[in-house]
Amino acid sequence: MNRNQANQVVSQGLTNASTGAPFAGTVTVYVTGDTGAQAIGSVGGGVCESKGNGDYAYRPSRAETNYAVVAFTFT
């Protein structure tokens, strides 16, 4: 992830904990920058786009990339 840059994408593959199959459902992302407070993603209410086969993508805002260290938590 490049600092303070728009038009980037972060993605995560998720599986169903009960069956091991690719997860299918709504996924929300939370953003933590520089070990600060965790907050729901600011773009689209933090709802991620399903890319299929359990892969979900989030396109963070420019402000969400303006950290030395940023973490994205998919739930």
C-alpha cells in the first residue's frame, strides 16, 4: 500500500469456518492506522465487493492510506 494515494485495492480471501467452503455473504472492513482506534471503512459504509470464490475487495479512501502502518480487518 502506498501512503496517501487514492485508487488502491486491498483484498482478502475468506472461508466459511463451519464448512471450509469459500465464504458467501456480506463482508465489512475496519481500518486501523498507526495503532490508533479501529474504525469502519469510510467508503460504502465499509462494505466490501465480492470478487467470487471467497475473495472480497475494498478500495480505501486516500485518507485511509495516509499512515505509516495501516491494517484492514475483514469481518
